[in-house]
Amino acid sequence: MLSTDSINFLVQPIIDRQELINTFVLETIANRVGEIGKISPADLRRLKLLTIFGADIREMNSTLAEMSKLQVRDIKGMIKTAAIESHTDAKPLYDYRHKRFIPYDKNIKLQRIVTAIGNQTAQTYTNLSNSKATGFLIRDLQHPGKLKFHSINDTYQTIMDEAIQSVKSGIDYRVAMRRALKQLADSGIRRLYWDSGYTQRVDTAVRRNLLDAIRQIDQGVEDLVGKEVGADGKELSAHANSAPDHEPFQGHQFTNKQYENLQSNNDFSDIHGQHFSGVDRVIGQWNCRHVARSIIIGVTKPKYTVTQLNKMIEDNAKGYTTPDGKHMTMYECSQLQRQLETRIRYAKDEQMALQKAGDMAGARIARKKVIELLNEYKAFSRDCGLRPQLDRTKVIGYHTIKPN
């Protein structure tokens, strides 16, 4: 299986491009907002705005389509690389069983797994601009108290309509557009799930989706290897700051039957007879970071000792107590870290959009928010003993501005 550093190396360029897509759309809209704000109501009537807006949308859609193609290409390449790495790591099992090890370029079964997971993962990033399921949550002009999902094209038109109406009505244009652009920054490009009506930021979901894809590949390879070499058990991977439902049995080895019990929400036991109650969140689902490695019981040496696994549990439980007396496990601390990282990206998006619109006063207010959140993030990470992951706060093209 790939190391954490190797995984980060593979996924970061794709994450960076997704940030760039979000920034590109925000800045395209913000740039036009800034230009409309400079036009007098009389001149506004003379301009062929529909022609201008149509050109903007065509250029935006063309750029998004090209970026989407690059995302799909790189996602499929990443998954293939992960599959080859995981499969190569399993070669000792083939050797032990005296089974033929078939390399990737000749392994049709493995190639099918890669194609299926690659297509499934890349589907989210196909035709971003033309999809009615990709867009923003913004204020409904007819019902100001509600947020409504709009596709990217519809979002552009809605914000332009609001900008024009603000100029015509003579209200404080900067205040109105500052509010509108903040909504876009806080929303970010989102994906609408038609069955539930739920939306999720694409730039927030992309890292999770990519990591899930790598884990699916790891698991797919492990399952394939297990069948081909006649493996009779599974060993769960283990990591620090695990979620509480999987922590008690991470790193343990199980017979295939007992692992099936685990995956069926039934009670189960490890190979030493230690018993565990069934869990609702099975391995490999709902942001689970674990992978079940195929093993030969009695031959495959566990990766972690009992002492090491107990130390992970103790360190997680020891956690961190906030100045106001609230105790958090290290898992809970890591979750708060993720939330702060997301808030920092939102604030950076807001600053960049306001800068592009020419609202430097608003941009400086957003910049102050960025600095406050970064300071909070660094202080919290230091105090609870977690390594700051500033790459997760990065927004492509962002740079700080002077206070005045």
C-alpha cells in the first residue's frame, strides 16, 4: 500500500487544480461585478450586456471543460499508479504460495478494477460547466431569507442581474455586491445530489473522494490477491487518532469468516479470540481510512504489536483539554483542524473575489479574517500537539494584501 507521503504527492496536483477551478469561476464573476459597478445607470442601458454576458459564459464554459478533462485524466492516472504500487507490494504472497504474479500491463482483472473505480471517481469532475448538478448556493432574490442552488451558468446570470438592479436602483452597490460575493465564497462550487437535495463543496469533497478512491483500489487489489493466492484472513491497517468505532480492533488479524461478520454488522472475533460487538460503519465506508490486507494466518506477521496498538488508543484518549476545560480526544482535535482549514479557504476565496471586484475595503476585512483564522489554527494545532497541515488551507493564486 502507498505511504501517506506518496498518497499526498499523488492527490495534491488534482486538489490544486480543483482549487484553481473554484477561484477561476469566482474571479470571472467578481471581475464583471467590478466593471458593472463603474457604469452609470444611463450608460448601462446603452451597453449590449447580453452579448457581453454571453461571451463571458462561453469563455467560462470552455475553460471549465478543459480543466475537467485534465482532472479526469489525472484522476485515472493516479488510480492506476496506486493500483500498481499496491499490487507489487503483494508479490511476496504469490511467491509464498508459488503462484504466478501477473504484472499490471498483462493483468486484465486488475485493469478492470482500475477502470471501474477510475470512471466512478472521475464522474464527479466531468462537464463541470454544463452540469445542472454543479453550482452555488446563493440568496434567492424573490425570497431573500432562503438559499437556493443555481448551476454555474445560472449563478453568473443571477449575480449579474442583481448587480444591474443595484446600479439602477441607486442603492449602495459596494455593500450589495460585497454581500453577494461573500455568498459565493462561502458556498464555493458545490455538487447537488438529486436524490436528497444535499449539496457539498467540490473543493472540500475532492480530497475525500480521491483518498476514498485510493482506499478502494487498495482494497480491490487486496481482495483480488486474496482470491488468487488463497489467503485465509485479513489484517486491518491502523493509524493514530482513529475514529472511536474502529479504534478497538484496528491492526488486528481476522479469519475471512470473522471479517465477513464485521462487514455484515455482526459480532466478530480476531484470530486470538478477542470478541467485538458489531459496528454500523463497516470498513471502507463513510470516510473510513482503514484497509483490510489479505494475509495467510500464522505466516503473515502483524504490522503492529499489541503494545503499539494500545499506545495509539492511550494517546488518542489522552487528547487535549481546552482552556475552558473541555476535553477532546485527538480524533476530535483532528476533526476541528479540518473545520478550521475549510473556514480559512472560504475566507481566502472571499478576499480574492473582493479584490477582483475592486472592493479593497472589503478585501481587507476578509484578509483580517484570514489572519485571525490562521492564528487560531496554528495556536490550536500547537496546543493540542497536531502538526499544522497548511497545504489544506491553500487557495491557488491567493496572496496577502497590505492592511491599508
